[in-house]
Amino acid sequence: KSCCMENRYHQTLVNEITDKLLHNIFNDLSVGLELYDRAGLVIDINILVEITGRQRKKDLLGRNLFNHTAFSDEIKQQIKEGESHQTTYYQKDNIYLLNLLTKRNDIHIMLVSKS
């Protein structure tokens, strides 16, 4: 029994370290990062998305990727099928480079960098 308890403790510790490391990477990236669930809804953004002046986190959460005007209907369908895309998006006086990394039936990740 003590062996099993040690293994569970070790796994819990590894999970906590991994979660903290991923959290730090997510927040310390030098580009904006938006995470979308399978349905295309924003589930999280890093602070750089807010800092670059695009929008506040509370306003972005729940927004649907497939309503984003930067992607044509054809590209949206390709994204749903698991393809990744890169596009340039113009908003007010700013130009953003959007890199959408996706995998079929998985989380979509959008890297947002200001040009």
C-alpha cells in the first residue's frame, strides 16, 4: 500500500509542477495566446492579448472562433477539419499576424503577434 501511495504522491507532485510550468510559459510568452475549445469558444487568453490593447479577457471569454472575421468560411471549415492557418488581420490602426494551430477534435491555439 505504501508503494501505491508514494506513486500517487509522486504523480500529484509531477502534475502540479507541470501545471505550474505550463502556466508560466502561457503567461510569459512574447506573443498573445488565445485558447479555444473544440466548439471554437475562447476558454483562456494570456495577458499579452490584453496588453496589446485588443480586448479585455472578460470580453473575449466565450467568443466563437468561427465568428472571427479574419477567416473566410472556407478557412473556418478547414480549421474544423483540423488544418492550421496563418493570416493577417487588420483592426483599427493595428495589423496582427494570426497563427492558428489546430488539431482535429482538440483545442485550437491562436498565436497573435502585432506587426
